[in-house]
Amino acid sequence: MIEARGLSKRYGPTLAVDGLGFDVRPGAVTGFLGPNGSGKSTTMRLIMGLDRPDAGTVRIDGRAYHQLRRPLCEVGALLEARTYHPGRSAEKHLAALAAANGIARSRVAAVLDTVGLTDVARKRAGGFSLGMAQRLGIAAALLGDPAVLLFDEPVNGLDPQGVRWIRELMKSLAAEGRTVLLSSHLISEMALTADHLIVIGQGRLLADTSVAELTAGGRTLEEAFFAITGSSAEYRGVAPAEHRRQP
Ligand SMILES: Nc1ncnc2c1ncn2[C@@H]1O[C@H](COP(=O)(O)OP(=O)(O)OP(=O)(O)O)[C@@H](O)[C@H]1O
């Protein structure tokens, strides 16, 4: 369970997260949606203790990240792909993480298998495609077998087969009773994957509800998303027709 209360974070003049409060519950995939720059990645960094909030708290199963005794075994996260040494193999990268965190070496082969990287486990990870790098990042998140998982744009760079694989993986992790927070801009994918949604705009909570409730009455999730975030998208281009009209 993730509990955020009154969470705020400012970067200079930008209030990236503004009094955010929500719970992410176990046993479900919770989608984290919002327009570009709405504060999703910042919120995930605050949850993982990678940034300090200016106000508010965020707890993972009752404790702040820095209070977790074995962090990798309690919460796993894919926040950015390619957070490994390019000269190292996938296997060496995971083995080093396991050793540093007191995780059994046998978990390395297990997670490589889960993400489908067993055949390339001994190749230099620096030569990996973006999709392979995403899979390696997911393997690292799963290494400590944590009950809480965060994934920031995990389908980025994956081919259709990979996108479907992520969907099934997210669902199976939730079905095992884990807490899964998933950000993605692919709303059609979110509609197929998430049970619950937290929608933010300009760092504020706009909706915290089930996908079923948002799409009640035949409304698509995309229509619901635009209705909710309509006035809070900071970056907007002009419509192609308007563009043509401009001198
Ligand atoms: N380290 C930083 N220094 C300065 N500003 C930052 C920093 N990190 C984030 N911001 C700003 O905070 C706001 C929220 O950014 P954030 O990356 O959290 O949004 P996001 O919802 O993840 O966006 P996207 O969907 O585009 O990835 C943006 O205006 C961004 O420019």
C-alpha cells in the first residue's frame, strides 16, 4: 500500500506537485495518468525517496522509503531505463544489485527468465535496444520480490508483443496481491490494464476512481481523460486546421 498525504514539491518557480493525496491499494493495477509535466515522475521519485517533498508525507506499507530495512525487497521501481553500466552484462548488473542488497543469487536467473532476457543475459547491456533496456529495468524492479511496484512508462520502446507482455505482467503482479502503480500515456493500453486510476494535472489530484466508473455510460477512457484534464494541460499545439489558417 502506498499512502501519499499533502505531498508538495517545488523546483524553483515550478510547483511540480501540489498537495497531492491518494492511496494505492494492493491487489489491483492503479494507473497514474496526467498530461505532460503534470508531476507523475516527480511523485514517483518522491515515493522512492529520490527527492524530498517540501511538504507532506508518502509511506510504503506504513513507512517512508528511508525507513525501509531492505528497500529492494519492499518496493521495486522502473523509473528510467538504462540505469546500468553499459559495459556490464544484464546478468552481472542484476548479480551486483542482488549482492549489494542481500538478495539470493538465484533470483537473478528467475527475473531474467520472467522478462525474457535469458538468451542475452551475458551480452553487454550497453548494446541493448530500448525495449530490452526496459525489460532489464523491470527485472531489477522484480529482483527483491517486493510487494509494492512502480512502473513509469514501462511500455516505452516495446513492440506490440512487448506491450501485451507488460499488460499481462502488470495484471499477474496485482493478482498475486501486490500493489502496482503504473504510469503511461497510452490511454487505450491503460483501459486494458488498469483497475483503478489516479489522474493528476498541474500537480493536483483530478480523479481517484475505478476505470469502470470513469467509463460508465459508454464513455471511452480517452473521452473521460480529456474531460477531466481539459483545463490543466500546459502544453498544447494548435489543431492542424488552425495551423493552416495562420499567416
Ligand atoms: N529536477 C527538476 N528541476 C526542475 N524542474 C523539474 C524537475 N523535475 C521536474 N520538473 C518540472 O516539474 C514539472 C513536473 O514534471 P514531471 O516530470 O514530474 O511530470 P510528468 O507528469 O512525469 O511529465 P511527462 O508526462 O512529460 O513525463 C514539470 O514542469 C517539470 O519541468
